[in-house]
Amino acid sequence: MNLPIIAYGNRILKQKCIEVHQNSPEIQKLIEDMWETMENSNGCGLSSSQIGKPLQLFVVDSEVTYKNFSIEDQILYFEKNDKGIKETFINAKIINDSEETWEDYEGCLSIPGLSQKVKRPWEITIEYFNTDFIKQTKTFTGLTARIIQHEYDHTQGILYIDHLKSLTRKLIESRLKKIINGNISTGYLMKFS
């Protein structure tokens, strides 16, 4: 089911999310709905808090981005033999990140029409459970690592704009107010406060 995405200004986006239990009712259906919602919104990641469920759950698809990139961008944003991922992350914890950082533009389905440069580690190691509730520990780099960090932040009640300098935040304040007031249109379903 394609669900509406919660817009910036809703308090749920600032909540720290709770753990998912293996026997949580209808968790697999929620995951399916998240994939459908993300794909219908042309996103590359989606946190369950963005559809009104404050759970430590997010989905990432960097595979589609890799396929749509030019060869030059594939080389720039993905390491050798990395062609992106299509993965569900449950109860994720970033356990390590690299000292090497990089800045790039990020956007968010909950903050439509805006993108800003955010500095993040190039490489992360993350522990999580997959859809079968099998524990995983994996290392990701480049754009995939950036998307994961962005979605992981959602589970901690952090938005990418929280990483911006105060002057930059001030410059986009009027555009954020338009989103809060619902004065924006998107090509996907939105739920405004």
C-alpha cells in the first residue's frame, strides 16, 4: 500500500524510535508498504517514522541510483565492485565510521524541494537485523553509506537539516515554513501537520 509521507514540522520526525520486536504484528506488511511508498515517491531511502510509525526500521535502495548514474558518477560515488544495495534495516546501530568524510547534497522525502550539503563519514559499519530477523554486521561506503546514515538518523529523531550550520538553516527557514504550512506540492502523497 502506498502511504502518505509525513511532512517536516510533524513531531514524530523528531522522536527517537523504538525497537522492533520479532513478533511485532504485521511487521512484514509494514516493510512491504514502505518499499512501495518509497518507490512511488522516487526515493532511495525511507524510515518508518516518515510514514507515522516511530520504529527502528528503514529501507535503502542505492541500486537504482547506481543504475541511473553515468559511469563517471558510478566511479565517484561507489567503490569498485559496489553496485548499490536494496536492503531493509531493523534495529540498526552504527558501530564504526571512518575518519575520512565527504560533503554532498542530501534531500529528504519529508522535506520536499530542498537539498543541502551535509558532511558524513565515507565508510560505516552497521549492525542490524534483516527481514528474516537474522543479525547482520556489514560495512558500506560512499553513497550507500550516506543513504544509510541519513535513514539511521531518522530513527534517532535527527533530520539532515539538523547537521547544517545555523546560517544555512536561517537561509532556508522560509522554505521550511512553507512545508510546515502545507504550501508545497509533490508528486507523491504527503501528510502535513
